[in-house]
Amino acid sequence: MKKITIVKVGGAVVEDAAQLDALLDNFSKIEGPKILVHGGGRRATKVAASLGIESVMVGGRRVTDAQMLEVVTMVYGGLVNKNLVAKLQANKVNAIGLTGADMDIIRSHKRPLKKMEVDGEEKMVDFGYVGDVDRADGKALASLIQQGVVPVIAPLTHDGEGNILNTNADTMASETAKALAAEGYETTLIYSFEKKGVLSNPDDDDSVIPTINHADFERYKADGTISGGMLPKIENALAAVDAGVSRVIITLATAIDGNHGTIISK
């Protein structure tokens, strides 16, 4: 079976030059077909603040009004994406930068109002111009991969009606992995960030939880061990393994060899 590795790099790593260079060096050494999916939320927050635009987060996800949509489109699709592509070219990786709109690789719809618990209360939340993925085109991505091209995917999608939508980068990585698993690839999805894995104690970097399944996740969520931005990350990881992705690993950005971190399993 054909193998492919999909690595998602988070915003904190993108902001740290040393961590980012180490990750891209390690990524360039991964054998066989590969894809890089990136965030950039911290950079978007900084750029927005410099323009006097406030960032609002609910449940670890960004609320995207019209002004913030312009910021994330510029930052994710331009600044962050093209810098990563240029750095990968310097590492002898023939990369191409894409959003979900390019080649129609990821189509989404605007998220409807969503009932969520906010500060202990149930509220209807309007996330604005945020896209929930309808489909990812594994065939289109496979056509690039078969040419030896390495896609670098920004967390932006489109609705097919001319509108760009901001989409969670973890979701982008999960949907991309699922689409390639459906094309017959043995798919490994690696979520890389600034910690060694999912931690049982946020103050102890060595308290890595080795494996998490559905039951574990519900327990950790209920007792508060897992919260904030880690919630959607693990939800996406579990959805990926349920849909046929071979392995999902959450690990340190400098340890993307598949032998470290937290393994998400059925």
C-alpha cells in the first residue's frame, strides 16, 4: 500500500524561528509522499491587533467577522504559507502553497449558529465567516503527490460561491488525511506543536499521555485534564482514525519521526 505522512504545524511553532527551522528540516527528511498543513493563529492575532481588530475565541476556535476574515486570508494564505514554501524549497522540497480554494481541494459551508457552553452557560454562538468542511478532494491532492510535489495547505476553504472561509487547521489536516486514506493511502497524521504530546499535567512537560481513545477522551474532558484548543485537536484526530487513517500522533514539533508523543486510537 502507498504510504503518506501529513504533518500539521501549529501557530506557536510557526512564530518561533528555531522551532520552525528544526521542524522543516525534519519534515524534509520524511521519506515518501508528504503534506504540510499549517496554522498561523498567533500571527493573525498579532496582525489584527496592530490594525486595531480584536480577536475573539470560543471553545478554542476563532470567531471570524468580515475584518478578521481579511486578516486571516492575508496572513494564512499569503505571509505564513509562502514563507513556509520558500523555506521548504531551500530544504530541497518541491513545495506548492494551497488554500482549499486552489484546485477546489477543500469545500466547506459557513458554520450555522452553534449552541455551546460559554463560561458555564449554554449560548448560541455565531462564529462568522468560519467554514465547516463538506469534502476534501483526495484525487486532486494525489495528482500533485504523484508528480513529486509537496502540498503546503493553509487553513482557508471556500464555499463554491466565491467566498473564502476560515477553517480550523486541525480540521484541515484531519479532512486531508481522511481523503487520502479513501484514495488507498496508508496515512499517518502528525499534529506537531510546542509540547511533547497531550499532557496530564500542563505544568509538567514530561507528563505525556501515551494513548487516547474515545473513552479516555470523554473522561479527560469531563475532569478538565483536556480543555481549550486541545479539545478540537483530539476530536479531529478521533474522527480521522474512525474514517480509516492509520495513525494519528500528537507530538513535539522537533519529534515528527512517528516514534514520540501521544497516539490517538479507536
